[in-house]
Amino acid sequence: MERRAHPRTSCRLQIAGDSRHGQVPYRGQTRDAGVGGAFVLGNPSWRGGEALRLTLACRAIEIQVEAAVVRVTSGGSAIRFVRLPAIRREQLERLLWPTWDKRDLLEGLLLMCRGEPLQDLPHWLHMTTLLAQRRSS
């Protein structure tokens, strides 16, 4: 099994862009992402090796990146970010792995449960209890 050079986290970033060959623009979302790349859900008309210009967005933050398609599957496309300047890398890291200052419990809950659906009140209460314990430590 291939090991990634950069870890990924489960997240739903909005993604928009097109290939550098001017194909139809694409709008969708990621399944996971890291500073090295992402997995884009759906079936855009991309081909392996194709160069892309993309905008990643979440919570009013937009980051423009250049990418290349690594692999295309029936569920989506694996992309690798190329020539990612240090400032964009830092923006992406803050977006993917935000830190919690332990002041606002709701903010901590939303950060802790990112990518994990909270389906009912008991689950919310359980996660809130865990977070409150973490805040007091």
C-alpha cells in the first residue's frame, strides 16, 4: 500500500475550477484533503495527468491552487497539489487543522466533529461531554 507524504483529513471543502485545457468548469466537493492533495467526489471529465486550476472554499475562505489528476475512479478523482506557495500551504493547514482555544464549547464541538455526522441528540450530548472534559484538562 502506498503511503502519502502528507496526511489527509476527512472534510467537505467546496471545489470549483477547470482543466488548463479549457474543458467544462467543475463544481463539487472533496471527501478528504491534505496539503499534498485531495480526493474530489463525483465524476468530472478529468483524465489522469491533467493539469487543473482550482479554488478550494470553506467558511468564507477561498484558496486557489494548481493541481494534477493522479487517479480517476468511479467515485471521484485523486488530485495532487503542485507548486503550492508557502502562504497558500499555511492557509490550507489552518483550514484543515484548525486549533481550538478552549473558550467556546460550541466551536470546539464543531471542530471536533468535522467530517463526522452527528445524527441525534444523544450523540451531540456525548460529544459535548467529551469536549467539556477535554476543555477542563
